[in-house]
Amino acid sequence: MDKAIIHLDLDAFFVAVQCLQEPKLKGKPLIVGGQSRRGVVAACSYEARRFGVHSAMPMYLALQLCPDAKVISGDMEAYSKHSHIVTEIIAEQAPKFEKASIDEFYVDATGLDRFFGTFKWAIELRHQIIKEAGLPISMALSVNKLVSKVATGEFKPNAEKQIAAGDEKNFLAPLSIDKIPMIGKQTSSYLYDMGVRTVQTLREMPLKFLISAFGKNGISIWNKAHGIDESPVVPYSEQKSISTESTFESDTIDVKKLKSILIAMVEKIAFQLREQKKLTSCVTVKIRYSNFDTETKQIHIPYTSSDHVILKVVQELFDKLYNRRMLIRLVGVRLSNLVHGNHQISLFDDTEEDINLYEAMDFIKHKHGTEKLVRATTIDVSKRVKMEMNMFKGTVRKNLIN
């Protein structure tokens, strides 16, 4: 039996929610993002897209292209609320579904053809969402998640598309390689330099060459070019929080060491947050004294997944919390009130440089491991001394040569 995987993607979700709250905005060029000139575009209406505006674009450039656009700050509370409404509708109807992000869902409808047409059922589900949630949504059906996602992106807004089983290669062949999910800027740029611009051309490249050029990721690229995707629809469950804590071998009062550990904790769980495409709006710091007294402090913040935002909050909470000047045996950090959303969403008031920095950092961590890229303050003291000595020796050697 061929699988039947439906991809549902809310059209211009942030903009649609803003228009739902303020109907007079409908039909106008809108940009959701940072208000400052150095901010970035988190989302934009289709009216703004006609001028060349797109997400992740610097705000100053977007306003040059579309000077009449209205810029709106992001409202994650509202986006989360309306995403939950759509999630509930899908949960009531779908046999198995996955919430991939705040505005994106997969449904495994395999076997529904035994009772009624799967594509007809998918269309009815889409129309129910539009009617009950009041939000525009696109849908595509195919034998796997990859092809369904690409099809939704190709035919939205208001997409209702089915890619018949066996027609995956024909559908993907003429598309640009950057339409394939997980082929990022660096990979597509590398392939472009080799003259590979379409999926059809990419498909003709030997697997051995792709592996030599991209490592294990070359196998994934080859599979995607051939429309192969075995990834399952993962049943949706709402994670409440992400946390980490550390108990010391010997109790300590070294504040510098404690803060260094907290920094490492934030780096770890903030990266997990971005990997899971989630944001947090509540940060909690926990300490346990040597007499086992345990105290916590928490604060609500605007939704984010950025290290530097969470880190500042954690340090402030720790300073308020640690007032006894007693030995400490444990520290911990918890991020809660989680919602689905991507890294761009959390940077409404940040800059293009911030986004590029986090994308580069996460790429390195994902490829080489989280321990390969850390802040200097989190490196073990002995390691720092060794590094400094090596740097000193190198400087002396260089001076002697000169």
C-alpha cells in the first residue's frame, strides 16, 4: 500500500493572524518584523511579496522595495493561540499527525482510501480549518513528507494539490535545487558553481560524487533528488519545558565558575530549543545550597530562542537568587511556556547579523557536535590556561623568527 502523507501549511500565517485581528489590513502590503532599520523581515503579505520582499530580508531593503508597506511587530501570544486552534481541529479529524512548526503540519492518511478518497478527505479538512479558524491554509498530498512539502510550497497560496504515486520524479525534475528542503545556502551555492541548478541535473550526479563532496549528507541529497523520503509522521505531543541542571562533586562558592556553568547550560538548551523549532517565554533558575535548601526564581519574557537574550535573563536571575553567600551544590536552568516557532520568529527586534550568526553557529554544532563551538568563558580553566600558553609560545616563536 502506498503511503498517503498530507502537508498543511498556513499561508502567510503571521500576516493572516494580524488581519484577523484587524480586518482593515487585508489586501495591503504588510511586513511583520523588527521595527528598527537594522531589523529583519519575519513574514510579509503576498501584496508585499510582489515587490520582492521576503522573510529574513533586512528591513531597510524591504522598505526600499516596498516603501508603502506597514510594518508590524510580532505578537507570539496571538500566533500561538491561533496555531493551537488549528492544531485542535486537525487533532479531532486526523488519524495521526505531526506539528512540524507553529504553522506547518503533516498528516499520515495511509489507508483512508479503503473508506473514502484520501484527497477528498484532505480537501474537506482544509476547508474545515478555513471555516473554523478563519485562516487561509494550503495542502498537498503525496507518498511522502518531502514531496508533499515541496508541492505545498510550489502551489500556495490556497493550494489543493495531489502528486500521484509514481509521479514524484516528474514533479521534482524541473524545480530549482533550492526548492528542496534542507538544501541550504551553502550547499545550493556550491552546486550552482558546478552548474547544477535543477533537481533533474542533481539527480544525474553519481552518488559517490555527492558523498565525497558532502559526506553523509550527500546520501540525503541524492535521495531527495529522487523523491525518496522514509521519514515517518511523528505523533504530536506538547512538550512543556526543556531543562538542565548540574550537581557538583564538591560544593562551591566560586561565582565566576557558577556563572560559567550557567552560560554553558544556556548554550546547550537554547540550541535544543532551536533544533526543535521552539521558542520560550519563561526562564527559571534553580540553586541548591550545601544544606539542601533549594530556591528558584523565574521571569516571563517575550518569546525567543536566542542565547544572548536568555543568557542575560539567567545571569540577572542568579544575581537576585544567590544572596546567602553559602556553598552551592547544584544549579539549574529551565525554559518553559514553549511554543512552536523558528529562529527567525524569535528575532523580531534583532538584526540580520544576529540571524546569520545563529544560523552559522547551529550549522557547526549540528555538523560537528555542540561541544565544538562554545563561549570562551565556558571552557575549563585548565584548558584555557593551556590555550593561552600555546598562544604565548606561538607569539614568542613568531617574535624570534622576526
